Amino acid sequence: MSSESKLQLLLLSIGAVLVSPLYYLGDGGLFSEIVFYLLLSAGTILLGVYLTKNPDIALSPSYVFGSTILLYLVTIPHGIFIDTELYRHIWDGLIQNEGENPYAYTPLSEAWFGMRGHEVFQHLKEPRFYSASAPVEMVFHRFLAWLEPVAGLNGLIIAYKLFAILSGLGVIWLLLKLLGSDDVIPSHVLLFAWNPVILLMIAGQGTLDNLAVLSVLGIIYFMDHEQQEIMPMFWGISMHLTLLTWILLPWLIYRVRWSYMLIALGTWAVWWLPFFSSDVLLNYFNGLIAYHLYPASSATFGYLLIELFSHLYSGSEQWIYATLVIGFAAYIILRGRPYSGYDSYQIITPVFLIAILLWVVLPNFSTGLLATCIALGVLDTRLRFYIPILSVMIVPQIIALRLDEWAWIPALINSFILVSAGFYLYITRKQNGSLAADVR
């Protein structure tokens, strides 16, 4: 059997799991959901092992994009039960189309009492919190909400899923640009394209997390581009989409140019102009803190920390946690050394490490950070080993969402796996003496 035939067989296996009765039985019990995700994660691990042993397999663009689109389309009928934030995104879009500022009030406010009769209000997870969507995301929410009078709530969910699919294909295209592959596609791109995190937690749940991945890859792409001035603009947009670029902002100051930092901050600020009022920023940051620091349940080490602090220092846990994150950013500043000139591929592995650490310390399960790590892993041959490990992270997360008060158990499992993998990565990189990416 040829190498391409084996890949096609593996594709059929993953597709069979996606459409298997196990998925639909998942609504009835935790065990069937765990089995379903374990099977899908096992398929990703087999794919990773196979591509590691056969690194020189090249595929046609039509095969990669065609098979990926097929898998993505299969996820459209899947229900919204992993990340119910999609309903809040739809709410934010509907509020904007009513001529209101989505940051002005919470959904429980009397000012929006008339909107409570809408079907989407019944699905909101935390209606007492302000919106945590950034202005860049609000543009997409408002655009997609225009479909609501014609398509209804179910049609809007499908529209979000289709947009997630298109943005996922955009990530694959940008990965190919960074790898320098146009006519022939290296097979390890499939580690992102067929990844269960991308398939089910982004495309299947209709989230906008691929936009964060696109913005980070866009920064890396334009670092070496002849139109280098575009890079800080991407950086400013990315600051709306992921906390990663905020943490890396000192790197932009110390290692590139001060003027680029001003452009990035200016780009970030411009997007706020349509929404700006005296209390909008305060409401947004309150929503952001509530979203990241107070998840109902999450399989991350940060969730364990915030639960511990809430018991030991009730009422002050957010300040303690913020101190830890600020200390983390300060460490990056102190580690930075200014130099003239830079190579985009030199930052792939450090950004991967910082993204992993950030994912570990945030209480909320950040699919965007996880997807960013997977995309960066595709670019570096030495990081591809960790992609299947990251893909398995969704299994403890599914368990955490179902166990609720016992969520600390899967959080402990994920923390142990990631800390062990991160420590091993740090040791191996230290022995090799280089953090520059090995791109092939």
C-alpha cells in the first residue's frame, strides 16, 4: 500500500469516528463522550507517529484542502456543548444590530429587558457578566447577526461554523506560506488540519479562535516580509484576539523597534473608537477578568490555583492571580536583550513555550492558545512531537465540564502532562543550545 493510500485510510478512520453513533450517544452519558474523544485523539497520535516515521511524504494541495474541508463539514451537525460562549457571541451581534453598545450593560440589565424573550438568552452561560469579546470580534458578531432574521438561531450557528472552517483553511494556507510550500504540501500540515482540537473545539463549536492563530502567524510571516511595517499592525489586531501578544509586547520593545510598539498600540486603540464611552473599557476588562478567572470548570493548572486562592484568600484571589501573571510578564522583560536585526523563525520555539506556559496558568481552557501551539508545532520539526500530546488535552476538559465540582481531578491530569512535557522540552532545548526553529 502506498504512503498516500495509508493517509487516505487514516482519513477515513477519523471521519468514521466523527460520524459514529458514539458522538450522538455522547448526549446521554459521560462514558460515551470520553470514548469518542479518546478514539479521535488516538487517531491524531497515530497520524503523528506515522508522519514522524515518514517525514518526506508530499501531498497535492487539492488532496489536503479537499480532505480537510470534508472533515470540517462533517462537524457542522455537531451540537454546541463544549464551548457555549458561541451564544454570547450571537447575543453581542444581536445587541449591536439593535443599535446598542454591547459593552454598556450585562444581559441581565433592565436596559435590555426586551431582549430576554429571544431564544439565545436562554442559552447564555453567564448573563451576569459583561461581554469579554474584543472589538475585532464584535465586527464579525455584528456581520453574522444580520443573518438572524432570515436564518434564525440554528442558521446563525451554522454561519459561525462555516466562518470557523474558512478561517481554519486560512491558517493552513498561511502555514504553507511560512513553510515555503505552494505546489507540493508537506504531510505534517495535516497535524493541524486534521487535529481534533481544530475539528471539534473550533470548527465544530463555531468559535473565532482561528483568528488568534491567524494573527500570530501573520506577525511571524511579515517579520521577514519586504513590507515589514505591516507586522506591528497585525500585532495590534492580535492584541484583541489573544493575551499572548500582550505578554510578548516587551519583546517588541526590546528586540525590534519602539516605533513598532506605538503602531501596535495605536492599531489596538483604533478598533475601540466605535464602542468607546466613559465606562466601556472598565466593563470590558471586568468581563475579561470574569471570563478568564472564574470559569465554571476547567482542566488547567490555573483553575487549580484560582480554586485554591478563592478558598484561602476569598475576595482577593483575582489580585493574587494578577500579580502572578504580571510577574510572568516582568520575567520576560528582564530576560529580553535588545539587538539589531531579527529572524522570524528564531521566535517560533520561544513563543511556543510562552503560549504553553500561558495556557497552563490561565484558569479558563483557552482553545485559541492551544490551537496556536499546534500551528507553531507544525512549523518546527522538534515541536511536532508535542502536537498529539496537546490534542489529548481535550479529553480531560470534556470530563471537567461534566464533573463540575470535581473538575480539579482532570485539571491535575492535564497540568501534570503539560508540565512534564514542558520540562522535557526545556531540558532538550538547553542541551541543544538553541531556541531557533528547525523549519522543514
